[in-house]
Amino acid sequence: MFKTPDWGMMIVLYFFLGGIAGGSYFTAAIADNFGGAKDRQVVRWGYLLSLPLVIICGLLLIADLGVPTRFLNMLMVFKFWDPMSIGAWMLGVFGLFSFVSSVLAFSQSEPMISLRRRVSLVGIIFGFFLASYTGVLLSVTAQPFWSEARLMGALFLASGASTGMAAVSLLLFVSGEAAGEGWGKVKRADRYSMIIELVILVLFLGLLGSAAAPITTGAFAPAFWGGLVIAGLLVPLALDFIGPRAKSAALLSAVLVLVGGFFLRYVILMSIQT
Amino acid sequence: MARTLAMFTDTSLCIGCRACQVACKQWNELPAEQPEWTGTYQNHAHFTDKTYRLVRFVEKPQADGGLQWHLMSDVCKHCAQAGCLDACPTGAIYRTEYGTVNINQDTCNGCRYCVSSCPFGVVAFNHDTGRANKCTFCNDRIHNGLGPACAKACPTESIQFGFREELVAKAQKRVAKLKEMGLKDASLYGADPNDFLGGLNAFFLLLDKPATYNLPDKPKLPQRNVFADSLLSVGSALLVGVGALLAFRERGQDKGGDGDV
């Protein structure tokens, strides 16, 4: 009876990358304001990662429109109660914050660092917004699977935070800074986010009940249970808590978190769209 | 604002001739589509970007093993509280001075949010033009003193057009008459503004439960979820934020691990 919007892989990718962009910016901002000198690389990589991602996000959204040249039409209207309208605005605003923070991330002077910290405390709000509004957007539709639990935004936010942290920890590893104290802190923060995500996911499934059937049973069940729940949440948590203390285990866990974050968006979007 | 216009579809009078469906296609210059096998005489299964009026041929199994036909000419409901209109981020979907809901094709950018926000599955995406389409209530006709093409073409007055309050009064009399005749389940769908969505400007007289006609019992406005879901997101943000603070706080050197956040 309900019609689905034909949102395909571009929107899945947008939801996934938008979550990472918001999550990595938020991680950097927390490390910047509340961490110490040893977290400097977390701060830099977190800000720098969010900028290219938010640009890709904007391009994906524009490319997905039926009439891409009309993307500016969204910026001629402001509806505060409409996630699609406010989301388009906030993507732009977050892009600005991400740009300013990224530029300031290269500065060594004390006043610039102090400015960066203050900017990021406001930017953090928009980072959170980008990571969660996509969930609220799905929840504000006529589709029972998307709308009945009212936890989609909360779930996407926790996933965005954990994937953002996983991405920052991967960058630290690749750039050879995994030995620093910052890496350990990012991994610890990621663990907390994953636990929060897991709890919200359980509540989400419980509240949906039979309406969760599109992901818990049928063709998308392997991607949901295998890709998200086991590979994306339980295995990384197990690796972090009881696994070997080796760097390779921590690296594997970060990769799996990203895989899980992708599958979360994939199964939720695609399972009810045929 | 001018007086609210409405369409009243009385399913007890529908004979399934599909004159409305054809008149709609002709007036709105909607091209033909490949027919699809739905298991009944109905074509298509649902509204499409080229089918704004759709006669539903519902076959209801009877106790004696036979089938009873429920015929219903379905259309966009032009809801007083319209999910598609609230969802539209470009303002392309607007309410006319007659209370009808219309999509401005010159500003729609094809984001498709309205498609997923319609509680009735009416709005459809047109892949050829990259824009969303639905019944316009024959916007060009009503602004020139004519009724919608479907109502004009209906040979049994199953589809009636007029001012809303007058049509509702007429419909209520019709329900009372049908009940007198023994059709106990006859009822109006969407006529009362207090029932759901502030009332439908295209409302119906049904002879059975709404579900029989593939209609939701109590359609809900999607935007009801904005506040609760946003609030829970903020809660999730606070939890994640506290987690990150715990991980990143600089521990006091002489306090044995106590935080100084």
C-alpha cells in the first residue's frame, strides 16, 4: 500500500559517510577540548577526515535528485519540522564548520588553537545533527518499519559515532601514530559507543516487534545478523575486551565496525525497497 | 481563501466502467502504460506516475464460497494535514486556495521524500521527468469553473464534486439511506475532520471496512514522529558524548586516576 522512495546505494553511502563525518568531527572536538597534548593527532585526523566526507555527502545527495540542477531549490525553503529541509541546510552549515576546523587544525599558534576549540564546541552540534537526522528522516515517513520505533535517529547517531571513531583510529594506524596514547583513547571511546549502539539496537528491535521482519527475517537477514550484529558489533566488542592485546586485533576490530556501520544503513534502507 | 472544494466518491454507485480513469488520462495527457496482471479486473495494482485515478476491483470471499465485488474509484485524498506537503523540502508541494494539494512541476527537484511520506501510497516518482506526480484535482479545470475530469465523466454520479460542507451533508444523508436499505457497514471515510489527518478533501462512502479497500483504518501523519525521534537522538548524543569524555579526559596526575573534566 505504501510507496517507497527508490533511494538506492547513493543514499546508503550518504547515510554511512555522513555518520562517519559527524562522528569523526565529534571525536576530534572532544579530544581537542577535553584531551591533552598527546591527543593532538586524533584532533587533526578527526577534523581532516570530516571535510572530504561532507563534500562527498553533498555530491551524493545532489546526484541522487531527479533533477540535480535544482538542488538549490532546497535552500530557498526552510521548514524546521521537516528533516529533509533542515538536513540540507545543516549539511551545508556542518561543511562550513568542518572547513574552518580543518584549516585551523594546521595552526600551531595558541590563539588559533583556542579559537578552534571554541568553534568545534558549536560545530559538534551540527556533527551530531548530520549523524542522526538521516535516521529521523526515515522515521518521519509512512513506512511502519522506518517509523514505528522512533529510535532510528538515536541508532544512527551511536553508529555514526562508533564508525567515526573507528575511521579515526584507522587513520592513526595508517599514518604510523598507533603507538600514541590517542589511539588507545579513541579505541576506548569507540567501545563505549558500540555498547550504546548495541543497547539501542536491542530496544529498536523490541519496540518494532513484528514490524522489524524486513531485516530480522528473509533475504536481508544474513546481512543484518551476520554483517551488522555479529561482524559489526559482537566480534569487534569481543576483540576489544577479551581478544589479544595485539595491534592487529584492534585494527581488525576497527575495520569490522566500519563494515557494520555500512550494513546498518544498507539493510534499513534497502530491505523495504524493491 | 476560497471555499474548500471536495470530491465525494460513493462506492455504492460505482459500476467499474473506468470512465474516470480514462477521462483523467485524457485531460491530464497521461500516456498509456503496459497493463499488468493483478489477479482481478483491476489495472494497475497501485497508483503510478501516469495513473492518478484508479478503479479498484476488490473481490471479497463470501461464506457460500462465492465472491462479492467491491468497486471503488480511488484517488489522491488531498488531506487537510498532508504528509507529502509537510515532507517537501523545496516547497513544490503546496495547498491551493481551494484546499487541494498540488505539486509544482517547475520547482520539484525529485528528492522523492513525498513518495515515502504519503500515508496512502499515492505520490509516485516519474523517472522520465525526474519529478513527483499525483492527482492535481484538475487544478487547471477548477480554476476555470469546471469540476475535475473524473467527476465530469462518471455516468452514475459515484464521483461527485462540489463545496466540501455541502458534499459532506449529502454524503451523510446517503449513508443513512443505505443503512435503511440494510447495508449496515456503510460509512464515510475521511469526511469528519476529527477522524484523521484533519479530514480528506477527497472522501469516500465505503460499504465495508477500510482494509477491504486497501485503505488504512487510521492513517497517521508521518511528521508526528519528528519530536520524539529527535529527542531520543539528543539522548543518544549525550550518552555517546559522556562515553567520549570518559575516554578522553585528562586524568589528574596526583589524584590517582580521578577525572578533572
